Amino acid sequence: MRKTIRLTAEDGHTLDAYKAEPEGEQKGAVVVVQEVFGVNGHIRDVCDRFAAHGYAAVAPALFDRVRRGVELDYDEAGIAEGRELAAAVGWDDPVTDIRTAAGALRPDGRVGVVGYCWGGSWAWMAACRLDVAAAACYYGRHIVDLLDERPRCPVILHFGADDPTIPAENVAKIRAAFPDIPINVYDGAGHGFNCDRRKDFRPDAARAALDHTLALFAEQLR
């Protein structure tokens, strides 16, 4: 089942979220955190993919705090507008809305979080500040600025070796700060390698990263 649902956060804010549920037995539950392009077709596809693997998935519309119904194109104008919206949302409310989505999936807290681009940094923050069971962070360029935050759950990180927004020295800083966290760097992959709607899409890297992520969730969300 795929549908848009309405969530109410603890501060009374209402936000939309896309929800996909598996047709058969449910293995667990996952919050999918958007890129700066909103809860668009790609993020809905990601939710559907996790549902196909047996996980109920919810993608909260984090930009609803400043503008509802955001779906941006993968071009320079979309990037610029998305960054403006991300700046307007700030660094506090998204944690609240991710918590709301997690609670809607499973109130007992056995929920995974996966985030992409801007959402990759928020998946890191969720791992550090919320009672989630596991987190997978795809090319979150702000993680290097958040190394004073300590994850409370198992985390896996995915980066592209050719990502100009996340240079190798930043990945090295993260490794040095958290030597026990698995960090996967994919040769020939740039920023957004998981998204089949972007020119940087690399199917081999996307498949490998998904396999690693599913292995983490299979272990931690039982």
C-alpha cells in the first residue's frame, strides 16, 4: 500500500508524509529522509523499494515547516531553491519531525533511518539525538561538521569517491573521529549516486550501498 498520510508533531505542527508498506510479512520500519529536492518521485521510489524488501517506509515532508508540497527538479535552480528551504527550516525542527515519523511507524522505537544528501546529515543527527535502532547515511556533506555528536545506535555511511562536495579529507576526518563506524566509499561515484534521476547515478554503487544498508537493517530491526 502506498499513500500520503498526515502526521502531527509534538509541537502541534502538521506535515505530510509518503508511506509505503510491504505486501507480505513486515521485517521492520524505516524513516526515509529527503534530499533538498523534497519528497519527490525519487524519494517515493526509495520508500517503495524498501517496502519491496519488507520494510514499512515513511518519508516525512521536512520542508512543510516553511512550504508545503515541495518537489524540485535536479538542476541548478532546484539546488539553489532547495538550499534556501533547508536554511529556512534550520537545525532543530527536522529532528522533531523525524521523531514523529518514527513514532508513527513503531512507537517502541525499533525503527531505522536512512537519509540521502541533506537527509544523510539528518540521518546522522537522528542516530545521535533520537532513540532509533540503526541509521544509514548517504553522502551527507554536513556530517564532518557534526563530529561532536555521538551516535547512539549502529550507523553506516556511504560516500562517492568523486563527490566534489565531500572531499576525501572530510571522509578521513570522519574515519578518524569514528574508527568503528563502517564507511563505504564507492569508486567512480559522485554526489547523488543513488538517484536514478541524476546524472551522477551509478547503479553498481547504488546496488552495493543498498545491500550494505539492508544488511544493517536486517540485523538491527529484528
